[in-house]
Amino acid sequence: MRRGRYAPSPSGHLHIGNAFTALLAWLHMRKAGGRFVLRIEDIDRDRCRPEYEEALLDDLRWLGLDWDEGPDVGGPYGPYRQSERIGLYEDALGRLLKDGRLYPCTCTRAQLKAIASAPHGLASEGPAYPGFCRGRRLTPDIAQSRHALRFRLPDEPLSFRDGVFGGQTFPPGAGGDFIVKRSDGLFGYQLAVAVDDAAMGITDVLRGEDLLDSTPRQIFLLRALGLPVPQYAHVPLIVGEDGKRLAKRHGAVTLRELRNMGVSARRLAGCLAHWAGLLDRPEPAAPRELVPLFSLSVLRKTPVVFDEAKRRQLFAP
């Protein structure tokens, strides 16, 4: 059976960009007759809050989404919070170290800042790491110091087929060697996500386009660990008129704010479906009514600009 997931981070209130991705991920699995998993990515305990998780679950239910497995309903692949899955990441890290896939990085922030003019790697991470520490080994003196661990990318290109954007090819070393465990002990996003997807039997990953260039990293990690690679599909983001991801500067964009302003769940779901390319008009619709209409092939491939016209659609009678 196919298994998909939505994996939000409870570091703030759910906004319409998050809801857009959540709705499409839910429709993807409901149309396929698969199981839909809700996983809470709360590994960064300094940014994540229990109250945000509670609000997130409430907002998703209000929108009309449900899940077959998750932190509140349980399931055979739990726990469903990353903060409760640290042992899995430790095991994976140990295997990668044993196989020589990792190396210690003792670069300071000042050293990394000095490469700001270097070619960029992942859009969200700035310049690609130039490999200052690539020749280092985890000697006893380094092991006792504060250091990060980086994954040594294979010197080969990587290609995969995205469910929305089609064939994708990344050159050797795209984005540079990346951190799988920070010097403060926090596990890196790439490692945690790859390990969780495999351990939970996830076969299909539908997520935002901003994570498209993370996919080669996760595929290389999964291959290095001998784990299955899911099918990936990336959907466009909802952005403000300035072209940037939605934030407080763009006005009332959280589901909590829209709910308090009288926007109905059916109206929001219908608008999201229209913006995605599933409906011809922004008419009210419950998520379950949209299931027969879903297809990866009809989803738009350009960002959705949340302008005044779209704002008016949300408040239409």
C-alpha cells in the first residue's frame, strides 16, 4: 500500500502556504487509496512549541483533513514526533561513520562567512561548503572537541523524476557536503527526514518546491544506508507580491487569523484547489469533494502569488 505524509514543524501557526501543501499531500494519498501520515518535525526544540503543535492539529482538522497515523492517533510506525526518534538518528549516524561516509568539520562561523561569495548550494542554506575539512578524520582530539559531522557527497551526478516537475539532474557535489549533526548535538534536517521516511515506510513524498534541491541529499543518504527511496513530487509555493515566502509582513495569512475573520473551511479549501489548478473557479468545496479531481499532471508549476485578488476570493460570499 502506498504511504504518504505531511511533516510540519510546530514553530508557528499554520499559514495558507502550509495548508496548500498539506491539502495536496492529503489529496494525493486519498486519491491513491493509500495511508496518510502526520509526522511532527520538532527536532529543533528551541524553535518548536507544544502549543503550536496543538494549534496545528486543530487547524488541519478544521480544514477537513484527517490522518491514518500521527502523534494523536498513534500507529504502527510511531512515535510520530522527531524529538522522540533520536535513537534512530544515532543508529544511522553510527552506520555512516563506520562506512566512512562522514567527516568532522571544525570550521568556525567566521570561516564559513568568508565564503559568502562562493557559488550557492541549496537555496535555503547559502554558499556551498567548499570542503575545508574534507580530509579530516575523527581522531581522539577532534572527538573531544566541538565539531559538526558532514556527509561526504559522492563525486557523481544524480537524476530522478519529480512527480510535478519531471526529470531532474543535479551535478556532482551539488550544494556541497552537508551537515548531518551540528556541533551543538542537533541532528540535521536531511538525516532526520531521510531516516524517518524510510523507517515509516513512506512511498510518496509530496512537499513544497523549496525542498526540491534537498532531494539529492536525501537520496544519497538513503542509498548510503541501504534504504528504499520514495517517489518525490514538489508543488509550487504560495508567495507574497514581493515574491517571497508568506510571512507576517503579508498580512493575515495564518489559518487561525482567517478563521477568526470568518473565512470558512470550505471556502479556503476551494480557493487552494483553484490556485493549485484542480478547480476552474474558487468555489467552496470540502477536501473529500476534491479527491476525484486530483492528479499530479494538472498541478500548476509556477508560484502562487497571494495578491489582493486572491485575498478577496477568500472573503467572497
